[in-house]
Amino acid sequence: MAYSAPATATEPAAGRPGGPSDIVRAAGLVLAVVAIQALFLTLFTWPVANLEPRDLPIVVAGPAPAANAVAQRLSNSQPDAFDIRIVPDAAAADQAIRDREAYGGFVVSPQPAGPQIDVHVASGASPVVAQLLTEIGQQAGRGQPVEVVDVVAADPDDPRGVGLGAGILPLVMTSVAAGILLTVLLRRRFARFLGLLGFGVLAGLVATAILQYGLDVLPGDYLRNASVVGLTALAVAGAVAGFGAILGRAGAVLVAAVVFLLGNPLSGVATAPELLPQPWGEIGQLLPPGAGGTLLRSVAFFDGAAADRPTWILAIWAALSLLTLIGRAGTTRPHDQP
């Protein structure tokens, strides 16, 4: 009969508590968590730490010589910061702001002592940009009083836009979770298809009711706002579930990471896409969180102005995702197994 010597107290067996394999696992776990932490810190902090105007659309209004002089001064003082358009008067400037063709502008009125410069802003588009343009206008006024006109104001209960900006993050997080759960728990694609549609409708109605009536951070028509929030939730959850249908659980997790780690910090919801490092600000607008945030501001504050592009982006995300679930609705592939 074969004899095997027992492990001694000074030589712990591999796999037992305190053994070499546990130490290796602990080291690997710590390194992985620290790497993920570093990635999170970089992706969420880097865009905010590098905010500055980059081809920010603005207008300068007034008689040509005076308006051109102000526009030239802005271009020289901050090259590549502004995309400046000259318009004839204050009414034209306000219309450009309402149409979301500009974040704000400077209205120039020639005076014997020097041009009077008033600032027209839209805190409903971006309170951060409104503050930035106000500061620039006060500096350009050279000690003269500067009138600030908020053409499209933010919600009075959320003047800094903090509540609306903060509301996008939990919406994206829960939508990502919904997409993963639908992929993991439901075997049939058609069931996932119905689940996505139901989630989009309910998420839009409930989340909008909280933002608009519970927290008072969102103005405008409730049903129109709810349709935007629902479409955003559907696009996010659908992207996760759609890639899950194609590539299995690994695909769902990969897209969830992309949407969360890139889509949120690059969305520009709390600031403006033109303040983020480029081309990342533009890339963020191609992802559901950025497109959804932009569309919600257009619908809630600007009566749908400039809503076409973000609507198409969200619709494409949602439609492509749903198509992956109805192509072979009654079948289940091996990687679809729970």
C-alpha cells in the first residue's frame, strides 16, 4: 500500500489558506483593482480637468466695423477657442441662440467713449458656457457696465444645471444593468426584445417624472421629455443586449464598459461637448449618453431646435440593437445560454 507523507506545518499545501496560490491570487486581484481604479480616475477626471472652449459656436452682433473688431479681438486673444459668426443685431443673435446655432454672443453698440458690449447667453444650453461668456464680456467691457441677457434660461430650481447633469449618470448605469440582466437571465432573444421595449417605456416615464416633478430640474412637456429619456435608456440597454446577442456575455460586458467608461465622461452633459478635448467631445456625441443629453436639452429648453442629429444617433443605436434580437427571434445560440 502506497504511503504519502502528510504536509508539515512549515510547508502549507498549495491551495490552502496562506499557500502560494492564495498569495498569487491576492496579488493579481490587487493589481487588477488598482488598474481599474486608475482607468476610472483617468477617464472621468481627465476631460473635466481640461475644460476650455474649442471652436465654441458664438455670435457677435452689431454694426460691421465694431462687430468685426470685437470678433478679431476674441480670435487673437484665444486662438481656436471660438467659431464666430457676425450677425446684424441683437434680435439675430437671440434667434441664433434659440436655434442652438450658438451658445451665446456679444452685442456691440458703438458709443463715443468706446463700444458698449452686452452678453447674451443660454444657461439652458450650458450654465458653464454662460458663465464663461459672461466673464469674457466683463473683461471686454473694460470697466463699463455689462448687461447679461439669459435668452434661454436654465430651470429656476436648477440654475447651475447640476441636477440635470447628475441625472444622466444613474440613467446610464441602470440602463447598462438592464442590458446585462436581459442578456444573462433570458435565453430567448424575442424575450429580450420585449424586455428592452418595456424597459425603455417605463424608464422614460418614471425617470422623467422624478426629474421633472419630483426634483424640479427639468422644464418642458412631460411626454416629449419622457420620449427622449426612454429612447436614451433603450439605446444604452439595447447596445449592451445587442452585442450580448452577437458575442455572448463577453460582448455585453465589453459594450457596457465602453458606454459607461467613455460615454459618461465624454457626454458633455454638465458642461458642453465643445469644452472637452477634441476629438473626444465629438466622439462622446456619437455614443448614447452624449446624444441623449444633448437631445434632452434641445427638447426641454429649446422646443426641439437642433434635435435631428442626436435623435438619429439614438434611433440608430436602438434600431440596430433591436434587429439583432429579432433576426432569429425563436432560436437560442450556445453563447446565449444563461
